[in-house]
Amino acid sequence: MLELKQTQKLSPVLTQQLQQAIKLLQLSRLELVEAIELEVQENPILELIDKEPKEDSQEEVTREETVNEKDDVTEWLERYSPSEEYAYHEERERPDYENMVRKTHNLRDHLRLQAGLAELNHNERVIAEWIIENIDDNGYLAYPLSEISGTSGYSEEVLEQVLKKIQKLDPPGVGARDLRECILIQYEARGEKDPIFEDIIRSFFDLFQKTNLKELVKRTGYPVEKIKDVFEKVKGYDPKPGRNFADEYITYVVPDVFVVKTEDGLEIFLNDDEIPDLRMNRYYVDLYLNKGTNSTTKNYIKKKITQAEWFIKSIQQRQKTLYSVAKSIVTFQEEFFEKGLRFLKPLILKDVAQDINVHESTVSRITTNKYMSTPHGIFELKFFFPTGINKEEGRPLSTNVVMDLICEMVKEEDKKNPLTDDEIVSLLKGRHSIKIARRTVAKYRDALNISSSRERGLLD
């Protein structure tokens, strides 16, 4: 398995390759396709192949008998044919893609929904609305807290406390006041431990923005290669985390994973139809293996072949990790897939990470911006990691389940005598042994856009 951990002993080249592999994990399908096409443009060794290979594509490159010295690249070439497909791919019947989800909500809608589910008291929720209204389309806080304080009447200290909670919402980096804070928020969200990266961004960001490498080395005392690593790493961060929610964009979500009920149970497979397959360019492989090729050319080709190998393996590992995580989710949430939303259980990233023996941050990255088609609809992978509500007896329930129960109660209530939040609390306890506070019911009701009992009574 490809190891995606950084250590101080890694060479700068290997560190860059690991960063590339880590970045591929968190890309959406569309971003992955773009990354592959860009890599093909930059690396002449790589070329795209059709999903339906031509007859002559099955020919293999043979190694010339005159090549006696074996190095890593030569051995690698012996193991793989240039016509071989490297994308993680299983030949299974694909479902129709007509079942797609249309996303039209903007960034502020997205933040309001999350804030409605967050552990905020009534006053904090009001303040959160003030802050969310002042977040621009790029995800940044558009005005200083001093100005928001003057308009809202809340102190800067209180606003700061709620802002910190907003900054923990999705997308990572939202609510930042400048680029430096945006990067640090994303860094903390990833759970990474890189003291040099953190120190440079936190304490020397002005020099970093000016790309003043010489002065950074002088001021920090860090080796130049370590500082270069920071410049490379920051490329994987989003400087405008809110741009994917711009009002003018309407996107359609195509599932990355399909879970289908069959006679044999639940079947899982990846949607990789639009992900290009790669192979080594025959001309450059032959040139590398040719005894008459000069050493300069051979060294260049060897470098590009190594890069190509790592890129291909990184894509393979991304797909295998995605499949493993999806399979683990299905195992943990089997009752949801068989019976529906009410059977969704609390689950944390650590559970899946331990199940498939990877780091928790790997699970976090691979579940970002990816969707799963299930017998009950299409859901973002993050959906399957809900927080829990304790029952007085039996297993805990996810907040999604509790919200579904509240929604059903309101739907079936006497329209002339709507249920109050206190009555919903009593019903949840009496019917389902769920002990929950009235303010939590109010929070979930607001998140579901359900009016208060008084307002529902007036609407009747």
C-alpha cells in the first residue's frame, strides 16, 4: 500500500510526491480528471488511452537484450506493459446517471444549515446569523468584527467566540479574515502536525507572501528545502473556500460510489467511467531502453518515468482507498442501506480509519466532495458520520434519525392543535426512549425549516 505519511527523513522529491498523493485523495471526480489531464500535458511519458482499446494497444514493449544493468525503472518496466490500464477499475454493469442531485443552495444557506445543527444556544445562533450574513462569496468575513459589533450591538469578544465556531464549519477555511487565517483554519481542520509549516504561516506570513526565500531562511533558520516544501504544500489549500457555492453556479452531483441491493446483498462499486486511463508512451520507453541513447536523455526519461509511476500509483491508491472507505461505511451503516434513514447510526471518522487501517485524516480527505448513490438517494459521504443522541435504553441514534422523527410527528399532528416543542420532547421519550432537551428540539425544528407550533397554528 502506498504510504502517505511525511517524515523528516524524506527527500524533497519524495516529499513532493507524497504531497501530490495526499492532494489526489481529496479531489472531486471532476478535479481528478483535470489533474490527470494536466499531468499528461506536463509529463511526456504519460498518455491517455481510450476506454475501448484498439487491437494494436495490446502489444507489449520488450526489453532489448543488450540492456544488462538493472535499475528501478527497468525493473518497473518489466512488470508493466505500456498498454496496461492503471486506473482502479472493475468491469461491472453501470447504472444510469440520470439520477443526479442538483445543488442550488449558496454558501450562506450551507452555513445556516450547519449552524442550525451545531451546539449553539439561542443567543449564539442569532450572532451566527449576523456573521454568516457578512461572509462574502469567497468565504471570507467581509467586514471587521468592530463594524459588525457596531451594527449588531454585540461585543467584539462575543462575536469572536461565535466566529471561531463558524470557522469550524464546512468548507474548511470559511469565516477567515485574511488569507493567513484561511490557511491556518484549513491546516487545523486537516489535523496535520507540521511545526515548520505552521510557524512560517503563523509568524512569517508577510515574507511568505512575498516569496522572499532568502529572508525566510535567514529569519527562521530553517533549511531552504524545508521552506520550499511549505510553498509546495500550501498549493493544496483553497485560497477561496466559498467559491464553489457562488450563486451563479448550478452544479449536478454525479455519485462517486454506487451501493446497489442485489440477491447476494449490498454490492459496492466505483463510478470511474469519466476517469481517464493512462499508459506509458511507447516512443519514450523504447528510447530509454535503447542502448544507443545518451545518458542525459536517459536520466531525463528515467525521472519522468518515476514521476509517472508515482502518479499512476497515487490514482490507484485513491480509488482503492475510496472503495475501502465506502465498504466500511456500508458495513457500519448496513441497517441504513437495508431499512432507511431511521436506522442511520452515529459514526466517527476514527471508526472507519481503524477498520481499514489508515490515518483518520486519510478518511477525512477521501470523504470530502464525494457522493454515494444508495437505495434511499444520493448522499455526500460526510452524511454517514452523524453525531449521536443517547437513548435511555439500547443503542444511540444519529441526529438525522431524530430529525426524521420530529418531521414525521409534525406531519401527522393535529393541524388545529400543533405539537409544541415540549410535547415533541415527551413523545420522543415515551415512544422512542429518546431523552432530549426542548432547546435541542427547537434547534432541529429550525434546521428543518419547521415553524413554531404557534406559527403553524396560524397557518392552518
